[in-house]
Amino acid sequence: MSKNTEITRLTPHGQLDILSQLEVSLLKRGSSADGLYETFRSCSLAVLNVDSKTDDAREVLEQHQDFEIRVVQQERGLKLEIENAPENAFVDGRVITGIQEQLFAVLRDISYVRDKIASNRIFDSATSEGITNVVFHILRNARALIPEVEPNLVVCWGGHSISRAEYDYCKEVGYQLGLRGLDICTGCGPGAMKGPMKGAAIGHSKQRIRQGRYVGFTEPGIIMAESPNPIVNELVIMPDIEKRLEAFVRAGHGIVVFPGGVGTTEEILFLLGILLNPDNHHIPFPLILTGPESAREYFSQIDEFIKLTLGHNARGFYSIIIDDPVKVAHEINAGLESVRNFRREYSDAYYFNWILNIDHQFQLPFDPSHENVASLNITREQPLHMLAADLRRAFSAIVSGNVKADGIRNIEVNGPFQISGEKEIMRSLDALLHSFVEQNRMKVPGKAYIPCYYLHNQ
């Protein structure tokens, strides 16, 4: 892979202008025991590696072992100094402006979490309210929460490795949303995360909307496998997958789910687990699963799995629309009107869903160790929203073993995860995962998939 071997210096573009000397010292290679520099380096490399064709985080890091990034403190502010960066981040020797913005967004979020969140006793991670406040403060610091704007942010979930027909469909749905003045938030990567943004950008252009928002939420463990796509104009790095998921449901006003794989299923289970909590039954939250005709069977399998595991009541929280982008846009628009009326009636903020009750079990970071995965309680002998929490963790572990550098190493050393549970659930889970493998939804097409998991009955 070609690289730019020259040292390049970059100036902030409205993201972060100054840091203290202490903050700069903590971002130097080998300066901190908590791996802050390596997190900063890997996230920065992901941003520079835009349009990468691989979803293997370790492969990206190995290809760019000589990549360096340094924070340079000067009297007039700070600069970033990069060396041996991917060549496709440059045009005529200059780093693309959007990539520069995303680099400083990485610096902003990594620094803020380390200096203002992790060491601040005001944020009590032992409580649900404390974690929600962490999510709020990170989003506010990133200027991702816009007050006095009526609900119009549509979250789009879906896979990074999808067919051309599915990508084109995502783009058409995004176009219909953009024509109606709706903004887009995704996981910021390629595939079903890029398509809606690209379509919305065209829709916004036709309506002469010049301040369209294309918001990307990611986290350090996944960004290397899903580099931010070029359309993202607001990038936020959350500390972990759970806070990333909470950011989606707190800041978003409705969700559209496109075809994907285990990561998309994890996201669906996270949201359904929240909506199944009796405390949230009165809260409107539009949720649509949609794709082209070729994805009908895919969504049928997801639907059957949800009904088997979480019950028919869970089915009432979403609708499935096949091959009809205009209908998707109409239904989401109607759902956003319900959200607006509800927030107004209950005096809840338009920009952050404070009323939504998220159980602490959904917020706690899950370490996908073999021991933790083996101890998951995947049975229907517990409340359904708690079953959803453990199912979500199982899918999160598979995501880790598939694409995260630490997860891949973990599997190589210790073998596949052992996931056990109720016999009927395991049978349905096996069928669902097998279909993902057959449809090339586990890895980038062209690579043989070796399962990082083993299923067995309790």
C-alpha cells in the first residue's frame, strides 16, 4: 500500500485549537501506561485510511507499522505532525480537508475522555445516570447536540460489507430522507453507513440545504475495521461500544436498519432491549427495518429470531418495509412528528432523549473474554429485556472476534468463544449466523470465514 513518506503538519479546522502541556505530554509515544497514545495513533490511522478495502484491524496496523503522529505545541496553538500516512488521504501532496477535520475530532475526543471524564469523580459509572451524563458531556463537547432544532436526526444502521443492490437501496432511502430535510447519523463506516449519507447529500443539495449533517459515531475498537467514510462531517469517538450505542438512541430521533451482519443484529438487540423495559413502553421511537427485494429473506430471518427469543411483543416495536424508499421516508417522518409531540408534552429536550430509561446492564462495558462469554445467561427464564442484553453481548463478542485487533488475537490464543444457552435459542442463533456466513455478511467478500465462536446447549 502506497504511503506519503514526507512529514506533514496540519493546523486545526475548528475542532480543537489548544491543549495544555500536560495533555500534549500524555499523547507522546510511551508517555502513558493507559495506552492513550496507541489509541490516538490507531484512530488517527483509521481516519487517514479512508476508503480502505479491508475490515481487518490488525492487517491495517501491520501495513502501517511505521506510521507516526505527533502533537506539536506552539505559541500560537497546536499542530499535528504525521509521517508515513496512507497516500489516499492526500491530494497533490495535501491532506484532504475533511480528513484533517476528522483527525482533530479524534484528538478532541481522546483528550476530553482522558482528561475530563475518566479522572472526574462527578461521573459515577456505578449508576445509570452517571453513564448517561458521560455520554451527554462527550456529545456536547463535540458539538453534536444542537438545541432549538426540531427532531430530524435519523440514525441508519447496517453492515459495512453489503451487496451493490443493498448499497444502492441505502443510497435511495437516504436520498428520500434528504429531500425531506432530514439529517443522517450512522456508524460512520462504508456500506450501509455510507450509502444513506451519500443519498441524503444529494437530496439536501436539491433542496438547497447547505448545512446538512452527516454524523458518525464510532469507538476505538471498531474504527480500524470501519474507517470513517468521506461524507461524514461530524465525527465523534465514544470510549466504548456501549456508550456509542447509547449515543445513537439518546441523540437520534428515529432509526432505519439496513441489511448487515452480527454488528447490526447487536444494535437491533440493544434498542429492543431498551424498548422492552416496561418503563419505556410509552415513549415513541420509530424503528424501521428495510432493504431491497433481495434482502426480504434476510429480514425474515431476523424477524423470526426476535420473535423466538424476545417474544411477539418485541415485534410491535418495529416495522419491516421491503423495496419502498418513499414509504420508509414517509413513515420515519410521521414517527418523528410523534417524537416531537411527545418531547414537547413531557418537556424533554429535542437534542437528547433524557426520559428514555436504559438499564445499567446495557451500559456497562462488556469485556468479550472467553470466561465472560461462556457465562452469558441466554435463556428465557429471565426478563426479556435482560435476555436481550445478554444476546447483545454474544453478538458483540462475535464482532470482536471477527474484526477487532484484540479480539482476533484473543481467538488465536484461546480458540473460539463458547456460547451456550437454551436449546431452541441456540438452534435459531446457529441458523441465523450460518445464513450470515453464506451471504458474506461476516467478512469482506472474497475471504474464507473461519467462525470465532462455537454454540452448544446448556
